[in-house]
Amino acid sequence: MPDRNDLALVLRGGTPIVVVETHDEPGFLEMLRQICSGVTRDNYRPLFRWAVTEGLQRLDLALDAQTTTADPRDALRHIRAVDKPGVYALLDFHPYLNEPMHVRLLKDIALAARRRRQTLLLVSHALKLPPELERLAVRFELSLPGESERARIVQRIAEDWAQETGRGVDIDPQAFDLLVRNLAGLSTADTERLARNAITIDGAIGASDLPQVMQAKYELLNRDGVLSYEYDTARFADVGGLARFRTWLEQRRPAFLGEAGARGLEPPRGVLLVGVQGCGKSLAAKATAGLLGAPLLALDFGAIYDKYHGESERRLRESLRMAELMAPCVLWIDEIEKGLATGSGDSSGTSQRILGTFLTWLAERRSAVMVVATANDISALPPELIRKGRFDELFFVDLPSAQVRRDILDIHLRRRGLEPDHFDTARLAAACEGFSGAELEQAVVSALYAANALQQPLGPGHILAEMRRTRPLSVVMAERISALRAWARDRTVPAD
């Protein structure tokens, strides 16, 4: 309703060209028809639709299309020749704005539009006007359905489905509320389509529908490919250690999901996980999404950078905006130092502008986007990123203790269908001090290959032999890892 009132004001204002970027063309044309049909007789103007496939056609009356005006030049000449009021919706006209003749015809119509009471609406998914037309035009942006409107849409789709099939839709109230919330950021048409898909699958609205809805929403919104949707999240049962980090997340889960008992609490902003390579930082990001029950989006800074000036910042802004539309979600930035490190080699200043854009977003965003960033080299990060206020907490993921090493071995043996009790994992864990989680997994994998080559069942001896052959990173790069652990001792919160 606000869109309808605002557009009616724009049409009455006399601006000759109105640019409308929308993917919901039928919905916009219907709103336009209602506006034109609802005016008084003295102010009435006929409404025309133009498409290259059919030419001009009256929308307020049931008249056939004028196929002789299918060519854009013929259509514009016809409009210019008609010295009468009218509203003209030109659909998908953007490819023809590179033609000088079309631009001149549009300008001729616009310059005479106030006297003739004519309005041109250029309706497309995306449209850039030539400079000579910019001052004669305004842009009208359609708002997206609010929460109450989305609830009405989902309820109406459920009622329509029940009427079509002759049976009611089984609605879980909590899942209904979550579905309405997760459809935020979509047009009316897309909201209807995703709601219909969710109901049609099983004739119900339940918790099992939400992952499919979020996946479909991501596919609708993703344009630049900078964000990727991680389909496989994890559970903390798949992660060895990190008990303190898990407790921290559990305390903030109600606020993140906006549950009633957490009203008044701000949703968590995010965490920075620093630590030794291979100790489970990336897996912790996936487990965060699993614990919070939210979709996981991975931001690839490498895909953001572009050779054209200003394009990198635009792509980052678009990606962050998409993450906000996907909220509540977890935004995972792996090895953030590689994307935001600044130095003397950045002659164009792109890295500094990217950093500024990201810092501004971190400080100003209000949506439930939980950022989980990981870093191996804390010294490469700019100080303004690490200070309090950017992230809620700075956790350090250290080399696993003996108990955690045992838990990790148990996890990887069970994952491969093996019973840990048959492997004396306490003894194995004691024999691999200084191993990271990734190195423990690789020891199990290599032992399986060795046992298979010997045509023997896997036993603790095979794993122990692989451990003895391995030189862990804590030995190969002992000085750097010792320095990192020393730095983190009084500056970070232990994740375990």
C-alpha cells in the first residue's frame, strides 16, 4: 500500500521519465493499473504497456496490441506524435538506450511531457540512463514486503493450497514464524513462490522446510558469486575441544535467533578465531552455523577484488547486503588476513578502501549476521580490525591437549566405521603431543592406506607408526608457532 501511494504521487508530480528496477513485472503493472483506474475522471490518463514482442497495448481497456509499434523506434515516434495524456510502461527498454535515435526520441517526449501530461515508465531488472536523460528522470524503488505482509502472503498461499487439494495445511506455529522471518528481503512474487514450494513438498509448514527455503533464497539473491552457500555445516560433536567457545555461543543463541526470552539483548556481532593451522578453526565456523541453526555463507575476498576502480568496494557492499538479507545467518571469512591485510604493495589503495568498507559495515549493521572470521597470522591484520567493538571476542584455538587429541581420534575413527575402544586412543593421544587436529586425521587416513596395502585390518600399531613418521607443524615451524602462542597467552580467550 505505501508503494501504491508513493507511485501515485510520483505520477501526479509530472516527472516525465520514471525508472523502475524490479523483477516483479506483473505485480508492478497490476499496481500501476490500479493507480490509473482509481483517479478521478478529470485526471484520468490511459495506461499503455510496451514490449518488443507485441508493441503498444492499452492496459486499462481490453484492446489488442498494436504490433506495428513493436520496433522501439516506431513506438517512441508514435508516443511523440500523440498529443494526448497517457502513461506508458516500456518494458525491458534497457538494451535500446545505447541507440542515439532512441535517446533523442525519449528526450523529445520528456521535454513535451508536462504540457501533454505524459509519463514514461522504464521498467526493467536493471537500467542505466544516458547522462542527457538523468535530469529528466526519477528512480522509483519498490519496497519489499514487511513481516506482517509476508505473514499474510504465506497464510493466503496455505489457504489457496488447501482449497485446491481439499485438505488443510499442517502448520507448526514456530516454523511458520521462522519461515516468515526467513523470507525477508524478497519481492512479493518471490515470497509467494518460495512459500508455495515449501507447502507443496509435504502439505505442511514445518522445521524441515526452512533449509530448502534458505537455499532457494540464496540462489535468488546471489549475483556476483562472491558469497557461497555452504550446504554442509557441522555439529560441535564433530569438533574436538573448543568447549569454552561452544558455551559462549550457547549463551548468545537466544539473542541471535530473536527468541522471546532474550528481548533487550543485542544479537552477537561475531568472533575472530586465531590459532595454529589445522586446529579446527574452519570446522568451528561450520559448527557455529550448526549450533545456531542458521545458514552458513562463506565470503571469498579473493573474488571481490576487481581491476576496475570502485568495483571491488561495490562487490563487497553487495555481498554484505546479501548476507543481511539472508539473516539470521553465519558469515564465515576464512583466513581473513589474506583479504584485508594492507601494505606498501597496494599502490591503488584498493585494500584500504575494502578495509574501510568492511569496518564501517561491522560497526553499523543491525541485522542478525554472525561473523566468524579465522586467521593464522594475526600480525598481518590491521589493528583497527582487532580492537573491541569490531568483534565480540577474540578466541585462540591452540594445539589440542591430550584429552582433546583423544576426542579427535575417536571422532575420526567413528566417522570411518571403527570402534575407538579397540584402538587404545588414550595411548595414541599420549604419543602424538604437538599434533594438530588435521594431522591427527591424516594419521588415521594414512594408517588405513598402509593397513590396506598389507591386507590387514586397521590396528593401533598402524596409526602409531604413521604418527612416528610424521613431523608435525609444531616441530617444522616451532619458532613461529611458539611466538604465536606466546602472543595469544595474555591477549586472547582460550577457545577450549
